[in-house]
Amino acid sequence: TTEIYTLSLHDALPISHITSLAFARQKRGRLSMAAALLNVLFISALGVSAAHARTLETAFGDVEVEGTPERVVTLYEGALDAAVAAGVKPLGAVTSRGGDNVARYIEVHLGDDRPAIMGVVREINIEAVLAQQPDLILAPAQLADEQYQLLSRIAPTVVPPTQPLAPDNWKAEARLYGEALNRQAAIDEAIADVEQRAAEVSQAVDEAGVAGSAFLIRWMPGGPMVMSQNLFTAGLLAQAGLEVQDGGLVGERGVHSDVLSLENLSQVDGDWLFLATLNEDGKAALESAKQSSAFTRLNVVQQERVVPVDGQLWTSANGPLAAQAILDEIEAALLP
């Protein structure tokens, strides 16, 4: 007669006990099959545990995340983008820069499942986060230590390590968030799709002969600011075949220049000019500037290569979904 023993993952038997049990049975010439099954079950249990528990390297040290989180709160636009790209609908999110809700480009991916607003990225409502009872919090690299100490008591809080400003930082951030969500494959696929799409746009731009220099400007109520060549969107413009410039007006570690006067606009007179506004005040300031001779005499204006874009998407967002939306707009502008 063969007896079959099973081991529940919840049975906290010491390894020595399990090993001794198996050898004792084998010495009596009985239950060798049971011993083998017991070992298989034990090894499988270890494998399951290892697969579902992950230690992530974050800005605040190692953070352990178990299983596949279901109640997720994102406190950064890039985290929201990555989560939705990975197939997760977060319970909470912060507002987009210059807006009172999530960015318009990402709303189309949410349907009716809109996240509750947790404040803005620099002023997180801790009580609102707590009310969602999350089992995972995805936060920005710039999260303050005192905020982290509070949030990490609510749920494992993943903060990407700070990196030098670079166009492809978003990929490392997205992969970290994907690992935290236990959806690494989905994020890798989303990033690969962006790379393929960028290569397709670049080839089309090259074949059409419309490449050239490009400036990205954020138009604020006080005037225009040149955005850095090291930003997310600048990297996409470069991947699409354009030569992104900043006129030497942005330092290596800066995100944008100081506000330019209209008289100095000639410093950003390239082959293409992408003009981003964050809100209605910025749009009004831009419309006013278009009436000035300093603006109208720019070669890029006369060539009708000025492209108005959404500042929420082009100068604030990042992530796989934002990348796809920007590439769509680059293609529409250069290859109408």
C-alpha cells in the first residue's frame, strides 16, 4: 500500500523536520514515492514564494513587494502612464501639471474607471491615499523623505532612484514600476512598441525629406521658455529623425531656459518649432505674441512649420502611452 502525503504552503514545517521525515521513511523501505513527492512539493513551494516576492532597489533602499498588487495608487504622471500601459487601472492619481485632473491623453485609456485625485505631485493628500487602502504606491523620484516615511507606513512605496537628466530615463522608471506591479513582460512589450513606432516614423520622415532642426518651446503667460534637449519629448523628436536644439540656452542640468523676450526669439528659429501651452493663460499669451513682428518674421513661421502642441503631454508627461501619443502628433505634423 502506498500512502500519499501532501504539504500545504501554510504548513510551517522546518526543513530539518521535512528532511528527517523523508529519510526515515526511505530507510524502512517504504514511502519512497511519498518522499520524492514531498521534496517536489517543498521545492515548488520555494519557487512559488520566490516568484511572488520581489525586492526592488528604490531611492529609499530595498522595498519588498509580494504577489500582484490589485489596489494601486500612483503619485506621479509617469507612474500612472506605466501602470495603465501594463493593464492596471489605479485607484488614485495626482493631477496633471496645469490641470485639475489626469492628463487628457491618458483619459482615453481609462474609460469610466477614473482614479480618485490624490492632490498634485508636490502636494500629496496623505489622507486621500490612506482612504484608498492601497497595497502598492508608485511615487516620483523627487518624493520628499517626510512624505515617504508617511506613505511607506500605508503600503510598499516604490520611488525610482534619481538619475541624471536624460531622454531615456522613462524606460528605467517604467520597468521599475512594471516589476513592482508584477507585470514586467507587459512593460517590456510597451517599450518595444515605442521603439518600433519611432523607427517607422523616422524612416517615413527621412523618405519624405522633411527632417531638420527642431526646438521645443513651452509658452507661459510671461513668455516662451526653451525646453532641454535631455527631456523625454526631445528624445522622441530625435528618434523621429529631427535634430533637437536648445540654442545653448539651457544648462546641462536644467529642464528649461529662462523666459525669452520676443526680441530674442531668433535664437530658436530652426526648421521646426513645437509650441506647447499648459493652460488657457499660456494660449492667450501665445496668441498675443503671434501679432508681433518679432514672431512673424521668424523663418520657421514664414515656412508654416510652427506646430502647436498640448503642454500637458509634450512637456510634463512621460511613459509608453505618452510616447505613442507624441509620435502620432509628430507624424501628423511632419507627414500630413
